[in-house]
Amino acid sequence: MARRTLNRHELRKQADAAEQMPESAAVAESDSPPKKSRAKAAAPKVKKPRKKKEPPRLCARWGVFDNSMKQVASFAYNQRGDADQKVVDLSVKKPGGYFIQLVKEPMPEPAVTPAE
């Protein structure tokens, strides 16, 4: 925002008047009590690092899917042959495409037994 131009004649008169004043009066005017400095700003709070969440444990399984990406069956990872056989059986019974895809599912949390 632009400021209004100051009247230079008035400023010059004030400066001349200040020069003609005796030194003791000029010092008295400038001896106003010093302004107190602001209180020091509080130190920024140190944030504690959050403990990172461990990703959930996953187990791999073979999923048998149809063309609309609906999971028809699920087999353990070491039962790939059974999953292939299921795809062949479904293809014979119902026309349409079936395929196998690897599915990662979260493992159930181990039950904690109270120590006696």
C-alpha cells in the first residue's frame, strides 16, 4: 500500500528546530526510559518420534478367480497343483475363464496364553 508523500518543508523546519535546541534539552528528550525487550520466546517443544507400526504379517495363498475377478476358491501356497486342478474342473463344468493368482492375506494374530 502506497504511503502519502510527506511534506518536506515541514520536515525541514523540524530538523532545523532540533539543531538549534541546546544540547541539554536535546539529551533530555532523548533520555526517555529505554523500552524493555520482549521476553525470550519459549524453546520449541521437542516432538517425540512415534513408534512406527509394523506392517501386518501376510501369508501367500493361491486364489482361483473367474473372469469377473470373484474369488472362487483359495489354496495354501504349497498346494499349487490342487489349485490348477480346480481351474481345470471349473472350466469343464462351466464355460468361461478361470485363472490362478497369488493372494496375500493377513495372518491371524497368535493367541496369547497367560503364563502361569
